[in-house]
Amino acid sequence: MRKVQRLESASWVDVEPYQVKPGDVIRLFEPDGRPVRIPDWPKAGQSVLKVNDVMPLENGHVRFTGEPA
């Protein structure tokens, strides 16, 4: 499962996916530690996401929609 970090008071904090809320600024990491990149976003913002919506999925995973932060 991917690791999720939320920006809190200018520091990145590990959180569980279900703790993320719309308006949070997050970044995601692959299980091997590489940052998740969103290829069609500007290069500077490819790994940091301002969350617009959180969608729980049946398999226990969570899908986030958002925009570059």
C-alpha cells in the first residue's frame, strides 16, 4: 500500500489514508519509497496534491482527487 503524508504546520506527517480530508495537502509514496508522480501535472507539483475529494473503495483503499498544491 502507498504511504501517505499530510502537510501540518510546515512539516510532513505520516497519516493513514482514511485520515485525509478535502482541503488537506498530501504527498504519496510507492511501497519502495519512490514519490508518486502525476505525469500530466506541472513538473514542480507532480508529487504534492491539494485534496478535493476522498473516495473510499470497497477493497479498503482510498482514491483521492485534487489539484497541484
